[in-house]
Amino acid sequence: MSEITISASVVKELRDITGAGMMDCKKALTEANGDFDKAIELLRLRGQKMSEKRADRDAKEGVVIALVNDEQNKGIVVRLSCETDFVAKNEDFVNLTKEIANLALKHFPESREALNALELNGITIETVMSEQVAKIGEKIEVSEYQFLSAPLVTSYIHMGNKAGVLVGLNMDDKAFVEAGRDVAMQVAAMKPVALDKDDVSQDIIAKEIEIGKEIARQEGKPEEMLEKIAQGKLTKFFKDNTLLNQIFVKDGKISVADYLKSKNPNLTATAFKHVKLG
């Protein structure tokens, strides 16, 4: 049987569609006996295999996008991860993240797995990721997805897509959007672990109490005083690390809760989501 001839124009067309290298496209077309659709499937399959091969690689770079719908009562944050800053700064990579974020905002899936199952330009996001691995040669994945509903949701993107924040407020007056954005900036800057002290996990509380006891013990404090001292340190931990109790960064004299009350006595934050690189 004579070897099938693959024209350069067909190879280029396949490259334009898939983003794979010229040699990879020619090899796929040759293996598919010139069947264009089969060649695309072969390239996707190789992308999936490459994805599996690179699964243990660190993908600490990337792009984070936070979006809120027109009604401003729903928001999403998506992180598309890669291995190098060079790829993260690529315009196509940033635009892909925005496309995925817009799709997430439109469908509001309830998990990252559900987001990966959504279709973008006729194929699932999971398949798109495999194709990107084949095209770029790095581990590419939607590594984090968060969503939030509230009477009013505000968003903030920090440091050139390095972090994204959503904040939910309990009142739907659009006059409070700026206040919500201020609180979202607070989250990005101060990285609270929870909204309020009652929202801190028991694991974190237990860990902080043990740390407080150990510090007091090393300072030579009596054993019977360790619990009381640790509880005092825990109170400070809540103040420093829970959003509503933190000192407001734009005014060092009041807490975030007090800042919101200054806008309306009944205004408060109900939840936040913080997604960042690293």
C-alpha cells in the first residue's frame, strides 16, 4: 500500500484548529490516513495522555478571574493554572480563563467537576484542558472554582489576575457596591481564614490553642495558667484572622464590621470566597 500524501495546507488547517505542533499534526493525519476528524481525536487523546503524564507537576502559576452577574446577586471565581509565568501572561491563556469564567457565571455549576463537564465551543472544558496541554506542553487545569449567592455580591481581582475575591452582603442596595468592593480588597490584602469567629473550624481552633499553650510553656508560665493564656491568644487570633473582626485596612481605628455598619446599621457581610495563585 502506498503511503498517503498529506498536504501542507491540511497540516496547517489542523494546526490552526488544535494548536498542536506542525509535526504532531502531520503525524496524526498520517496515522489517521488523512481522516481529519480522526486526526483531531488522536491529538486530543495524546493531550489527555500528556495531561496524565504531567499530573504530578506543580502548576502554581496561572490566571484568576472573578465575575458577578448583571443582577449582582451571584458571583464566581475561576483559577486556570499552568506551570510558568510566561504562559500565564500569554493573551490567549488569559482570554481562555475569561471564557471559562463567563461560562461558569452563565451556568453557575455547583462544583469544579460540573464546570469541567460544561461545553466550550462544542467540547467539554476537560477536553479543552487536554488540548491546551498538548499545545503548550505544560500542566494546564481549572484548579479551583468557587461561587457565591447573596442579596448583593461584589468582586475584586488583585495584582493582575493573581487573586480573585467575592464578598456577599445582606442588603441588595446597589449603593453598597463600593463598600463591598472595599471589603473584597480587605480579603485580598489580609487573607482572613473565616467570616467571623463562629465560622472558624474546630481543627484551626484546637491548633491555635495548642500553639498558645506551647508558647506560654516555653515562656515559663505555670502549667495551670496555660489554658487561660491560650484562650487569650485565641481571642487575638479571631480578631486578626476573621474578616468582620479584622481592623479595616482603610481606617485603622475601626473593624470591618464597624465600617459596614457606618454605611447602614444593618449592613454586614454574609460570606466571602478568596482564590489565589500558589
